[in-house]
Amino acid sequence: MPHPSLFQPLQLGSITLPNRIIMAPLTRMRAGAGNVPTALNAKYYAQRATAGLIIAEGTAVSQQGQGYPNAPGIYTQEQLDGWKTVTEAVHSRGGRIFLQIAHNGRNSQSSFMPDGGPPVAPSAIPPTLPGFTSDGRQVPIETPRPLRLEDISPIVDSFTLASRKAIQGRLRRSRAASLQQPLDRSVPGRRIKHPVGRLRGFHRQSDALPS
Ligand SMILES: Cc1cc2nc3c(=O)[nH]c(=O)nc-3n(C[C@H](O)[C@H](O)[C@H](O)COP(=O)(O)O)c2cc1C
């Protein structure tokens, strides 16, 4: 059976990839102060513009969604302006770039949290990844605070706002969330009834946005 070549085009929804090489999202922790993408991020992605598609690194939808030092966000105007320099650099070299918007859930640490409390997650189950503070020190992992029902809507809204910003920054969205994973799969969520229903709403709401 003939196989298409890696170097043949691929139609992906409304966009045509000139080849089938897709760069996986890679958290590089190279954003600047305020989790703003910098000239270094623009250079890094522009250097990879000949890929059929770049899926840019996991990018936090809110301060609460941050989990890695110097990882970019997409919830402030400065971050959006930083992403615009990245997309301009990639597009000027003929590339295509999606943004992976994410909430790190339990894979975070209290130094990232706006209230200084523990990170939030569907259940109080500690992460399996090592913990890092926002200034880059490795510390013991923390047990997350289980989300209350009233915590869910602001998180859903943060994905919608991040999606809008991504569109303004000429980024298409590729959605991922450490928070979402334990809800969608059997591990390791203990409280799934309400959040799953709400997250389904989030999928519909976020999918309804133009990409
Ligand atoms: C340094 C590093 C950073 C990563 N960052 C992300 C990320 O931001 N988002 C994500 O979904 N996956 C991330 N991954 C996972 C990769 O995208 C990829 O899925 C993983 O390395 C497995 O790839 P493979 O199946 O080709 O070996 C990361 C992996 C590495 C090694």
C-alpha cells in the first residue's frame, strides 16, 4: 500500500500544511518577566517555520494556570503583544503556528498562585512531576487544593479569554490542560460528576469560537 511522503501537503481543516512534519509542543521556559514571550521565543519559533505546523508550548490561560518558571502565558496584554512578535516572525518565514493553551492544575506550586495557596486540581492528589517555584528552585511537591464547584466557571472563562487573545495574536488554538486530563480520563480524579459536565460546556463554548 503506498504511503504519502512526509513532504507531501496535508489538509488540516481550513489550513494546508506544505508537509506533514508537526512540531510537538515543548515547554522551554524562555519567556521573560511577567511570563511574556520575548525576542528569544520569536527567534526559536521562526527557526522552525519550515515545519508543516508548529504547536507552540503549553501556555497558561491564567496566573493560576501557571506551573513552570518563565513559561509563557496568554492572559495579559503584554503576553499577547509578545505572542504577536512570535507569530509575525513565523508568518514572515511562511510558517504556521498553533498555540497550546493550558492550565497546569496540580503540576504547579504555591509560588505561582495569585493567593499564595496550594495549586488547584480536581482532586487532592499530588503530582508525580517535581515541583518548581516561580523563580526556578526545585522544591518538594505540594498536594493541590480540590476545586470547589464555584472555582470551575472562572477557569472555563479563562480558556475562553485566552482563546480570544490567541485569535487576536493570529494563533490558532490547540487545547490542553493538565486540569482537564484527570477529569476526562479515569486517573486520578475522585470527584468527577459536576466538573465533567461543566467542562463539556467548556468544550462547546471554546469550540464555538472561530479559529
Ligand atoms: C522538554 C519538554 C517539554 C514539553 N512540553 C510540553 C508541552 O508544553 N505541552 C505538551 O503537551 N507536551 C509537552 N511535552 C511532550 C512532548 O510534546 C511530546 O509529546 C513528548 O516528548 C513525547 O514525544 P514522542 O512521542 O515523539 O516521543 C514536552 C516534552 C519535553 C521533553
